[in-house]
Amino acid sequence: MKALLATCLMVFATFVWAEDKPATNQSGPGVVQGEVLEIQNVANFTYLRLKTQDGEIWAAVINAPVKQGAKVTIENAIVMKNFESKALKKTFPSIVFGTLSGSAGGAASPHGAGMSGDSAMTGSAMTGSAMGSSAMEGATGSGHALGTAYATIPAKKLDTISVEHIPKAKGANAKTVEEIIKNRVALKGKSVVVRGKVVKYNGGIMGKNWIHLRDGSGSAADDTNDILVTSTNETRLDDVVTVKGIVHNDEDFGAGYAYKVLIEDATLQ
């Protein structure tokens, strides 16, 4: 269940294809690198069986001229569990959807906008950029956007983002980002309210929007300054929002992508 699969994000992010570099370990959040062992094409997608440093995985990208033996990098990775491809008449226990580093186009999405062929997918999602709202016809599964992959802001730059102190939300369940992270065990399964600035927003991924909030509390040194929130409500980068949701702990999606704490099914107030 914890096979190597990378996370987060994207609907309509730029598809890219890798330079011919050796397959090494992941170069950043939401990135998978490997050698192409097998290729299967359907109407809208190219399915790739990859040999990575952590083992073999399957990945899907929007149709691309990939060659067997090529070394590729898949960015903005989202993992689908028990994904059924009607076109291939095959169910993948785990598969990565993402963008090929270096190639023009959109991101492969289990909820691609207006896609047909391997496209009405059902399932539960867990967190990531704008993927279309229409479901892929003939595909089922549950998805997870992984890690802290930021579609529009490189991860290294995010490390430098400084958020001024934002007044704490009011009410009995109001917490700061730092308080939620430091008290995650006691808060597990409980409702919290937090106010913060949107430092990363990925909308419409598998029916949810993925929001990273910071409120000026905590520290990047101990990872207490940023929290991931999933919601069906929309927002925008740099907005200051108040959200209410349920605290979840220790979500481990494999490939080194694990969250100590996140807030799920949140509503923006």
C-alpha cells in the first residue's frame, strides 16, 4: 500500500517530459523519476510502467511520444488507489497521474476536463491545481494528492515565504497553525477553526481543492508554520481565509510523502 508514488497536484498544469537524465531518487516534492519499461496508449492517456529507485510503478500522463528505455520525470504527482481503466480493461492497485517534465500540454488527471475515452471516475479524493471538474469516463478509484508539491511556486521558493502575523480566529475551537500541528494528537478527529493566508492553492483535483495555509505562527525549521487543508470551497492565492474542518493525523502515502497533520473536508467561513 505504501509503494512508491508521489503526490500533489494538478489539473491543467503544463505537461512535461524529462530530459535524458539517469533515473535517480526524487528531486523534489511531488516528483517521480524512472526508466520507461512499458508503454500503453489509449485515447487520451499514455500509461507508463516505470522502474524507479524504489521499485516499479505505473503512471499516466496525457498522450506523449515517450519511448521505451527513456528516463522520465513526472511532476505534480497524484496517486490513485484501485484505479480501473476501462480502455485497458485493467485495475491498477496504485497509479500516479502527473505531468511529464519538459513537454507541452496539460496534466493527466483522473478528473480531466472534457476528456473522453479513459474518462466518469468515482472515488474518494484526498488533496492539489486546477484539474477539470468533469470525471473521466469509464474509470473508478480513490485518489490522493501527495506531498507538498506546489504547482505554481517552486518548493524552494516556498521555503522563503514569510507571512506576517494574522489574528487568530475567534471561538472555542479556534487555533493557530502552530497550535494545530503541535497538538495534533489531542486534536485528532476534532473540529478546528483556523485563519491564515493561502500560500498555495490547487483547485478541482478529484473533487477537492488543496490549500496550504500560514498565519505567521510556528517555524519552518520544525515544520509548524504550514498546514494543508482540503475543501470543496474555492479560494485564491494570497487570500486570507478562515476555515473549519476535521484534524487528521499521520497520513502516509508512501514515496516519502507523509503528513503529520492536515485538515480535511473544510468549509471556508
